[in-house]
Amino acid sequence: MQFSRLKLNGFKSFVDPTELLIQEGLTGVVGPNGCGKSNLLEALRWVMGENRPSAMRGGGMEDVIFAGASTRPARNFAEVVLHIDNGERLAPAGFNDEDTLEVTRRITRDAGSAYKANTKDVRARDIQMLFADASTGSHSPALVRQGQIAQLINSKPKARRRILEEAAGISGLYQRRHEAELKLKGAETNLTRVDDVIDQLA
Ligand code: ATP
């Protein structure tokens, strides 16, 4: 899937609506210290469903909302929209109706996050799965943040394996397996209950 556009509004230092075109090939972000380069990468991770405040360098998820400056008041919400070129209809079923897939995440103070795929309300899990299956997820090794290379070199084999699995696009399978196991457990509990009822009736 080719990302084509990133729109930010009230996200961290991007208080005013900001739109960036993402062209084919490798993208580098350059600029002076503190201009918001890492914030851009975080916006990409965030719209793909990142839910760990630590990955956003914050203490809580609402820390991604513009916190105010000497000349500007804080904002009440933050929104990031990612446009994905879907001309070749490579998006998974359920997301594949339009030439452009537009994923929106919005967080409002005291009201949490909401996601949309084009105009449809969707769950966080749907978005996380969409990107995990496309191996571009919020933990994707395609997004290299500061210090990550050193972390990779120093990481334990298990952590390194996770990175390789994300790159191979199979990390979504773990979540699906976990959900299938929960369903199986529920079915087993129901069967035990049915056995008990049959025993009582016998
Ligand atoms: P460096 O080159 O030093 O790594 P950078 O270009 O990656 O810097 P970022 O770390 O992306 O810069 O941006 C840091 C700026 O973002 C700081 O000025 C910080 O005050 C601002 N910032 C971060 N979170 C918020 C927020 N919630 N509200 C307002 N500003 C924020």
C-alpha cells in the first residue's frame, strides 16, 4: 500500500492544519532540532493504531493533543488523516471500495480516540489489523525512530524476532490466534454447562 498524503490538525506541535504529500520511494524528513520531525513519524504510528503513550514520548494518550504555547491556547482535539493509494485495490476486504483509502484517527480530551476508514466508523482493532497485515503497522521497521538501530542491536532474540515478524506481515496472526483461543475457551465453558444441565435432567 502506498501512502500518499498525511494530514495533521492539533497533533503535538502541528497545531494548524498541515498537509504533506508522500511520494513514492524513500522519504527523509530534515529540519532543525525541535521542528517536529519525530512528531511526524509519531503521527504516522498513531494513525495506524499505536496505543502506547511511551511510543509517543508521552505519559498519556492525550499528550498528543497540542498542549498550548505562550501565544496560543491548548487544543481540545487532535486529528491525523492518512491517505493510501488504493488504485490497484490492494487493501483488504472491507476497505477496498475506493481508489483512495482515507484512515482518520481523532482524539478528544476526556472522550478518547475514534477511527474512520473513509467515512465509516471503525474499531481500533480493524485499523491495527489492516496495517499489521500490510506489514506497515505502527511497530513497523519501515519507520525508524531515533535510537532504534542501537536498540535493535542490543535487543534480545525474542524482541528481534518480533521485529522480523512485523516485517514479514504475520504479526496480525498472533492477535487472531489469541481471539480464536478466547472463543474456543468460551465454547468449552458452554459445553461444560450443557453437560451439567444434561446430567441434572438425566
Ligand atoms: P530533534 O531533531 O531534536 O530530534 P525533532 O525535529 O524530531 O527534534 P520533535 O521532537 O518532533 O522535533 O518536536 C519537538 C517539539 O514538539 C518540541 O518543541 C515540543 O515542545 C513540541 N511538542 C511535543 N508535544 C507537544 C504537544 N503536545 N503540544 C505542543 N507542542 C508539543
